[in-house]
Amino acid sequence: MAVDQKSILYSGDSSYKYVDRLIKEDDSELMIISPYLSGYYVNMLAKAAQERRIRVITSNNSLGYKNSGLQDFAARSISGYIKAIVFFLILDAISVYLNFAYTTIMLTAILLLTVLLAYLRHKRANSNLQVKVITERFVHEKLYISGNTAISGSANLTYNGMHKNIEHIEVTKDESKIREMRRHFESMWNGN
């Protein structure tokens, strides 16, 4: 059902058609407020963050949400690198113990440097995804802003919220509404 030429209202179980397009296709900064995020969308945001800045405001509840992956996002991104470094250090210690040539130690140093450089590249790519967790109150609103489009309504950034639940959203391209929504987001982001 259309509201005006700059906004549309949608009710149904396919909110993802609007939100996914905002996440995947727009190249400007993405701002999200959602009390819950599922792993499906955390992964989608991590991929999109390789190309642009993404800021998410959520509640404590999202950290414990089933299949969120949000709490483990940082740990998951570094765990592989830590395991590689530990492996190479063990290999190095075995080489010294067995009196292997320094070639093995040099090879291990080169591999460690490679792992470190890969981690730094990964960290730089993922620094575009910033998450602010509001702990004092429960954040219940849902807001998605990017470029010249904003979406508000009832749909959480979860697979069920976007693909299965019957949700109601408003998609707007009204510049004044979007400016107001951006001000609201910045106010929450800055803790005001």
C-alpha cells in the first residue's frame, strides 16, 4: 500500500526484499538500530563492511540471541590467527629442541610474518563494522538508513524477522525524514 511517492508501507513476510537491498547494494554508510541480529545478518554485514562503513546499535539481548554470532564476531575473527601463531611457535620450539638448522626457524618467522600481515589486513577490513551495545535500557526500535533510503518498522535484523514473520515496515526516500532519522541515530550513537 503506497503512502506517497516518497514512501511505501509494506506488511508481510518478505521485509528482506527491502532491507537486504539496502545492505548489499548501496555504497554509502549504513546505520542500523535493531534489538536482535541473527548470525545470517551478522555475516552479511561483515561482508558488506569490506566495502563501506556500517554502524549498528543494539541491546544486550542481541549478544545472547540464538545464532547471533555478534558476541563471537571479534573472537571468531582473531581465533584462526591465534591458532596459526601458536602452531608456528610450537613448531619453532620443536625445531630448537631437535637441533634443526636455523632454516626451519627462519621459515617459521616468515610464516608468522605472513599470518600477522593477513590478520592486519583482515582487521582493517572489519574495522568498518562498528557495534554499540546499549546496556542501560532495552533498545526496541528497528531502523535502517543508507544513502537516500531509510526503513523503519517492526522487523528485527534476524532471518525470521526478515523472511518468516509478518512484519510492517515503512520505506522512505523523503529527505527530511531521513535527515531526522540520521540525527536520531547519531544522538543514540553518541549517547545523548
